[in-house]
Amino acid sequence: MIAFEVNDMTCGHCVSTITKAVRVIDKGAILNIDLSKHRVTIDPTEADAQELSDAIREAGYTPTPVPASTAPAAATKARGGCCCG
């Protein structure tokens, strides 16, 4: 699992944008996003941490790596299509 804190992720539209950006480089990745804690946790199938970070950054956000020991164990799965979460 790879986790990032993304403090400028503030709504469902942000979640959708980040989800799409990650899926472009890793179609099989499993994303868990906790909007209230600004955490994105990814279980990648193809991409590494740097590629995932770059994809999120290119989507317009500022991901900060989170050590695995502080990543949430159970987060809300990413949902798209709504800008209200």
C-alpha cells in the first residue's frame, strides 16, 4: 500500500480527478480515499510510488507521502461523478 496526504483535496470532484489520474497510469490499482482526512491510499498493480505521486501532482494536487504505519487501515472507497463527495 502506498499512501499520500493530499491537503488540497477538498470535495468529490477532487476525489474523481485524483482517481482518474491514478487510473491512467495503473488501471488495476485499488484506491481508498478518506476525504475528511485528506488521505489517498493506493494498492498499485503496475505503478510505483513516484509514478503515482507524479500523476496526482500533474492533476493539480500536492501529494505528500505518508509512512505505511500511519496510513488508515479502512478508508472510504473512491467514488466519482459527484462534486459533493
